[in-house]
Amino acid sequence: MERSLETQVSQAVEAWLRWVPRWEPATHRGRVAPCRRCLGSPILSAAGIGANVPHGVQHGLSTRIKTIVDHAVAEYTARNLPMLQAELDQQAARNRARAYRPAEGLDPEYEGMPLDPDPVPGAPFLFTVAGMADEAVAALPPLPPLSEDEKAALRQEVALADEYANLVGREICGLLLRHRLSVQAAISQYVEPQIEAMLSELSEALDSPFDPDTP
């Protein structure tokens, strides 16, 4: 029997709560570009995750919820939008033919994240993971062209799919309100102490940069 949307949201939050104790602050240089999935997300707002929470913590939940929305839209599309479904099936078959698919099979915490770090000025990459993935896509034959009528019909079905995705997203936001306390408690217990420790270390380093007792 298909799980209800309420059950799926609860299980996604529970999975995130099991992961949060393993979160650690990133020690590498942060990225400049914001994450379009997490920036200003109503999903995160409904769950009680503020913009000041580290992005890695945000991304772990937003990706799990996105999977629920994607699954619901996929079912709706398969039932009601035959042209869009046919287009998606062709694209899926084309993707399976790629020899290199580095963005697939990632944990939710890394899904949708950039494949490569930001470049360092004056130190170009010899190659990038994203570049190799693009080469694999370019080697495939293009999808068959659509007529103008087919394009118009496809745009209409895409609009219906987007409308349904928004509907599901709003319902999920309502369901997430029930989990705000547990989400915020996890952030207070596992995330905020690590951030406070980092800020304390930074403050000590700034207060005494020339301390003779410092090795």
C-alpha cells in the first residue's frame, strides 16, 4: 500500500534527525554561489530551520523533502500527463546511456550539490567532474524534435505538473509544522554547540594574534 504523504514526511524528518548528530562543520573553503534549493525555502521555514543554520544541515532536510515532492509529481504525471511522461521516459533512457553519471546515487546530504569546488584564481583545474559529465552528455544523440503543436501541449502539461508540485509542497509545509520542535531541538543539541565552539576558537585567535606563549 502506498504510504501517505504524512507518513513520508515523518520518515524523512526521522531520517534527518538520525543524521544530524553526525554533522560536523566543513573545514574547506565555502562556496560563493548560494544553493537554489535551500535559499529562501518555505520547506525549511516550515520545519523551523532558519537562514542562520549551516547550509549542510539545511540541505540534508530539503533534499529529503524534495524527493517526496518529486515522487508525488512523478505519479501524477504518469496518470495524467502522457506527453510529458513520454518526454521524461525518453530523457531517462538517454541518461541511462551515459557512460559517466557522477551525480547519481549520492546521499541526500550531497544530492544537488556542485560536483566541483570553486576554482582558485590563478590555479585552474586540469579537469572537473562536471566537465566530464557534460562530455558524456554531449556524446549522446539528441532527442527527436517536436512540432510546434507538440511543444505547446508539452508546455501546458509542464505547467500542470508545476502546479501540482506547488500543491504538494504547500501540504508538506503544513505537515512539517508538527515537527518544528524536534527539528529545532536537534539543532540546539548538535549543531549550535559546534558553531559556538568554532566562534570561541576564532575569538581567542583574534584576541591574541601575537601572544608570545602561543607556539
